[in-house]
Amino acid sequence: MARISLKNLRHSYRPVPSAESDWALKRFEMTFPDGSANALLGPSGCGKTTLLNVISGLLKPSEGSVWFDDRDVTLLPPDARQIAQVFQFPVVYDTMSVYDNLAFPLRNRGVAGNEVDRRVREIAEMLDLGDMLDRKASGLTADGKQKISLGRGLVRSDVNVIMFDEPLTVIDPELKWRLRSKLKELHRRLGITMIYVTHDQTEALTFADSVVVMNDGQVVQAGTPVDLFERPQHTFVGHFIGSPGMNLLPATFDGGVARFAGHALRLGANPATVPAGAELQIGVRPEFVSFAGSGIPVSIEKVADAGRFRVVETRHGEFSIRLLVGEDMPLPSESAFLQFDAAFTYLYADGWRQGGEPG
Amino acid sequence: MSGRTPNQKAWWLVMPVVLLVAFNAVIPLMTVVNYSVQETFGDNQFFFEGVTWFEQILHSSRFHDALERQLLFTAIVLAIEVPLGVAIALAMPRSGAWSSVCLVLMAMPLLIPWNVVGAMWNIFALPDIGLLGHSLNALGFDYNFTRQPLAAWSTLVAMDVWHWTSLVVLLAYAGLSAIPTAFYQAAKIDGASAWAVFCYIQLPKMKRVLMIAVLLRFMDSFMIYTEAIVLTGGGPGNSTSLLSIDLVKIALGQFDLGPAAAMSLIYFLIILLLSWVFYAVMTRDEAQS
């Protein structure tokens, strides 16, 4: 187990990167505390797998260093880093039995026979593979195979970190949920540092204590699921996380007052100034918008029932604003007005949130 | 009761294929079957002989010798070409410009007409003027493939290895390219040695293409004719008279149509049987799991 620190990290797949867009991973710093459950969340091609491979040692970063506790491991190969990785497609050694698959990493490291047996049986029990040890690994279903890949990481007592690269992609939906709670349980039980890469926000938010949101090779926000929901650092976090995503409305800012279409709005965090010439936007999640007696006049366009609540799409001029309304709350029939919850309304300049932490 | 008469016109659509198969496979094969039970003295006079030719062939030491030579030849070329082909495929670059260069170089021997391969090696190996033969003799080896059976065999095997290892390389290379990189990454993380990666990842994943490679090389080497007849003509003596060469000698040299036909059928059945055995052995594991 280890704390993982990334210092001044940057990576490009090109030998001589010139333009900013040549960097698959833009410069950043980050620390994953010992024993934490982390998720890297972002759309395909955002650099999350690159980051994972840099940590595991499958890729040497162009710049910067990777530290496990107080040890610089940047130049170490994967097997010297004592890490485990579960890939998108289950990797099992087809010709071996489940038992031999689990024993493989230990035997390669010269662990004594009885110790191998003890560890393999213990981990197999933990993963509910106990009664399949003698079967050929190639005959198992996708989720069984994925458990073996995970098991090959868990059997090693010296593992610093286990990494998951979209491990549930090929698993059937109903088994996904079970495998995910298994992972969560194993994390609680073993306390190993885990890093989980996914593009699925539900997976990330339910698995991790800390979620790193990435977009276009850049870390846009790292924080708890609540942080990401209540205080999005970037408009990308606002619309990528949450369903439906954040309302983003064009805004102006002068004299310390933010306005949307002429309506002054109170903000959760008040910036003193904003960068000149930046594109300004007001961001507020549908959860923090409500109907009121006065405010921004809108017309109701569409109502979608989502079970416990309804998603109401309203329109003010050319701008559409969505809000969530409880299932038994009446909708205003005509002349509706919207109010934004000031504590969760933010001003964004070129995508980045303005003003300090609310409070 | 549909009240309809079945439309039989569809049979006409099948006719071209039926005719094609009949003329290029069924009729020639049946002609051979016909010859194999008859005796002829030319002049298109035939006498029914029953299974006499089959008994004669199966008991003839000439056939036994040719069959032994054939089995030995096939065993040697398979034992060399399959491991060598896999080794070359493993050593080839997996991507980039060099991989294309290697693939083109590898495909080259396969594109040369078979009789040209035989002629090339014949000239190459000639003891007086051939590059190989002359060099070997200049180095002090007494090498003459037209007179020494061992030299003839070595040259024949070398030619087949040169001509056909590429096929195994290309198939093995295709099998290797189909292995996802995650397997190599996982093996690296598991601390597997290069040998373990070969045994537990590369070899099992190549199994299917290697099976095809072994089957193709078995059948082709068992039926080798063109290159061998051009290179050694079956000699010196009968030392390189493989089954097909011997068969042509009987059929066209001695014009013994009956025995030659019986021998072709036996030859055909041996290939069929051995191919089936290969296939059954190699797919046995998959059937179990």
C-alpha cells in the first residue's frame, strides 16, 4: 500500500511535442492518499488511460515524476512497482486453471508453495471463485474472468495500488452492479489504494471517495462526489456529471454584479473581478432552480417524468433552462418565474469557476 | 392443401455448380477409380481385375519405400518449418515501416512459380557452377547432390524450408498480431518471463492459426512434386523418389494405368486419414472445455 504522488507530470505520444494539443496529458500535480478509493472520470480520449499507464509504469511520462510514498518510481518497469491492473477486456491465461491463474504472479516471484496455496485459496474465497479453482479459466463467463484478473492482483501481499481500466465494459448490466459492490467491499476490507478509470459517472461516483474529472488531457477537478455536484470547478464538470447536466447561460459582469439577460443574480462565490474578454456564463444545476412568484420569467416547454421527480424544460427568450420539480408539486399554469438558489449559482469565465470557495 | 404445384425451376440455378464440381472433381476421381480396377494393354482395351492392383501396391516394397521416404520428408520439413516460422514471426517488428518490409520479403518465396523454385535451386546447388555447390566444394566439403543421396536430401529439405517457411511465418504473424496489448501488459505486471509469455499467451493464442499452418504444410509437403522433380528428378537412384514422383513414374513412365490409379487412391486416403488425425488431435482440448 502506498501514497501515490504525481509531480509536474506531462505526457505526449509525439517525440517532439510543439502545439499544446500535442500533449495527451497536460501538466498537473496530484496525490492519491494511501488506502484511498479514487476514480478517473472523463469521456473517451480525455487522457485517463494514459494517466493510468503512467502510474502503472507501462508508459514513461515525457516530463515529471511518479512517486510511491517517498520513492521515485518514474523509471521503474511495472513489475518492479508492485502494482496490479485490471484491464477493460478480461485477461486470463486460457490454458491454465483458475487456481494456476491466481498462483501465476506469486510463482513468478518465487513465493513458496504452501504460501501460494494459502493466498490463492483465501483470495478465491473472497472473490467467490472457491468452487471453480479446478476449472479451466477459458471456460468462465466475462465477469468470472474479470474476477480472476482482479484476483491476480489481490493475491500479492505487497501490492501498492490496484488500477482498473474501465473494468465493467464487457460485463452484463445486472452483474455490473454486483461486481461493483464487490470491489467496494474489497476496498473496505483490504484498504488497498485503488484507482478506477471510467467514463460512467455512476460507476465513478459510487465507487470512489475522490473523483478526478478529466477532459482533453487536462484535470478539470478533483474532489468528493459532493464537491463535483455542488461546486463544479469547470462547466465541463457541470454538464458531464449530473443528469440532466448544469444549466449554462450567457452572463455579463460589471460593478460586482452578475446578470443573465438583464436579471441580476446572487452567486455562491462572488469574484472581485473577472478576466477581461473572457466568455462569461452562469451555471446552476437543475436541482437548484425552482419556480417562484417573481424572478426570471419563462414559458414551460416540456415536462419529462423521471419517477420521483419531473424534469421541466423552460424557455426564457432563446435560452432554455431546465429544473427538477418534485412529483407532487403543482406546475404553474401561466406566467411562471424562476429563482436560482444563490448558494449553488456560479459565474464561469472561459469555463472556469470564478470567485473563491463559498461560505 | 395448398393447391400449388412445386416449382422445380430452381434446379437450373444449381446446375452450373453441379456441372463444375462434376467435371473438375467427381468425374476425374471416378475415372481413377475406374482405372484402378482394370488392366489395359493399350488400344483402349480394358479387362476387369477387381482389387488386384490394390493388393499388389500394398504389398510392394517399392511403394513401402516411397511411403517411408515421403513420411520422413514431411516429418523433417514440418519439424523445421513450424518452429522456425514461429521464431521468425516472433522476431518480426509488430508495427511500423519495417513490419511491412518484413512481410513483403517473407511473401516473396511464396510468389515464385514452383518449377522456377526447383530450377533456381538446381542451378544454385550445382557442384561445378552453382553458388551453393561451388562454395561448399571450395570450402572443402565433398558435395554433389546429383550423386550423393544425403546431399540430395539436404538440398531438397533446404529448398522446401526456403520456399514454405514464409507461409508459417505469415500465419503465425497474423495470430500474434491478433493478441490484444492488455495481455502483454498484464503479463508484465504479473512478472512473467519472456518464456512464460510465449508459453501461456502467445502459443495458446496462435494455436488455431498454427493448426491451419501444420495442416497446410502437411498436405502440401506430402504431395510435393514440381520442385522435387525439377531439382533431383527422384534421384540419385530412387533416393528422393517421393510418393508423387514414384506415382508419375508408374503412370506415365511405365504407363501402368491400373496400378498407378490404385496407388493414387491409396495415396489420397493416406492424406485424408493423416489430416483427420492431425485435426482431431489438435482440436481435442477445445472439445473438452
